[in-house]
Amino acid sequence: MSSHTISATQASRTFSNILNKVHYQGESYDIKRGKEVIAKIVPATAKKSILKVSELNKLFKRLPSLESGDEEIFKKDLEQIRAQMNTESNPWD
């Protein structure tokens, strides 16, 4: 994703073009008035952050793994949380 800095005047004159570049090309814009950046236009959802199912294994390999004994601590934590939850029976279950 590339980032551009443009003036407020330039942004107002090319607004539709900017929106297209943000949406379709993932670009972002810092809008300056004078010497100060007063606004940013960025994609609502960064397309690069969308993960494909085929990429999940790579993601899981990068995440930290549990160390010896952590599984039992995690299990106890979950049991405590569940015990504290106010769960009402659901007739739809």
C-alpha cells in the first residue's frame, strides 16, 4: 500500500480519482492544509490483511506456541471463566 501526501486543494479537485485509487489500488493519502496533515484517506479494509484459507498454516507457524505446562493453566483459566459466566439454558440448544 503506497502513501501520498497532497494538499487539501488538490484533494478537493481530484476527490473521485483519490477514492478510486484508495478502493481499487489500496493507496492511502495524507491531506495537508498548510504544513499540517489534517486528515487521512485510507482503505476501509486493508486488502492485504485479508487472509486466505490456504495461508492459515503459515500464520499458525508464526504464532507463539504453548510451553510445557501451559495447556493445563489455560484449561484451568477457561474453567474459571465458564464458572463465572451467567449462562441461562437456551431452549434452542
